[in-house]
Amino acid sequence: MPQRTTIDPEAVLPAAIGTIPSAIALATGHPRIAAGLLALPAGLIAFFRDPARRVDTTPVDEDTVLAPADGKVMYAGPAQPEVTPPADPIQGEWQQVSIFLSVFDVHINRAPYGGTVEKISYRPGKWLAAYKFESAFENERSDIEVARVVRGEVRRYVFRQVVGLVARRVVTRVRAGDEISSGQRIGLMKFGSRMDIFLPYDVELTVAAGERTVAGESVIGHWRSSEPAVVGA
């Protein structure tokens, strides 16, 4: 069965605004121009597409960490000092995976790993281009801190929605106390943006800079306490 694609409700207002130039052209007697201008709202609607992914119907192994966003991996390795959250008291320092989303990528964000949302921290900021290093700590962002108990072990991680040059709003649809599952939709970032994921060194990273990821399908790491598993296996 083919995967179904829907449109996120956040598309309604931008698409409505995008029809205004076409409506003006039609009202002033320029039907051909009006027809051409309909490409603008069509493009805005396409930006908010929400395709189904395998994770929506296939359980994910409890040691597998998924990509939370479609895009290109800009960085994978030890957490960058200016970017990283404070070290966890038990797990220590973080590793970091940063994914850049262009305006052509799907912008629906998904949880990389299940657990309980412990804290969400929103911080207003600038709108630098999301591929710039400074965007990670100067731009508007939302940090989501999650914990999960697996075989008696507490596993914590943080992932961060960061807006970019065109993006002007982060949409986070989970709250502290929510239980989330690996690959679950948690919100979106409007237009070009980035996603940073901070994982402890108990996780073996399986991606490298330059690779592309698909939210809810690409595996970016495995907790070392058991053998890796493949989504859908």
C-alpha cells in the first residue's frame, strides 16, 4: 500500500496569504498572471506536507535512535562547546548530530527516541541562516529534554528545534510530562531550519557529515547495551 501524505494544518494561513497576489491579478483583469501566481500558495502547501513513514506502523527497537528530521547531516561527533547543553550529572558530556533542513525538505519533526518529556525550554533569538555555526546558539530555538528507563537504566537525551534565515517560528506540540514514542510527530519548523540532537556516549553514532536523513526512518545511532536492530526488521 502506498504511503499517504497529508498537509499539516499550519499550512492554512500561509497558503491563504499566498493567494492574495493571484486574487489581485484576477481582479485587475490579468487571468493568466493570476493563474501563474497560484504557484506561490501551491508551493507553501507543499512545504507543509506530512508523509507517512514506516515508523508510523512498525515498532522501533528500544536501543535504536532515529533521525528527527529530513535533511543533510552538517555535523556528527563530540558536542560543540558553544552549542551543547550542560553535561548530564550521570551520563556526562554529549555527542551531537546536526541536521540542516532546506526549504525543499519535509519539515515535520519527529522524536528520535521514546520516553518522557522532562522539560521544554524555548528561547527567542536571531534568524541567521541555519547552516551557519552561530545559528545553533543565537537563533530562536526550542530544547526538548527526554528521559526513558530501559532495563533499569535511565537514558536521557536532548533535541533542539532551531529556526533559520527564512523560518520565523518553531512549533512544538509536546509538553513536559508527555510520553512520546520513537518517531512520533512532535511539531515542525517553518521553512529552512536545523535540528540538533544531543546523545550520551553510550550511543554509537551511525551517521556522518554529508549524509542525508529521513525523519522516522534513518537510524542515527544505537545504545551500546545491546545488539543494533534495524527499523522494520
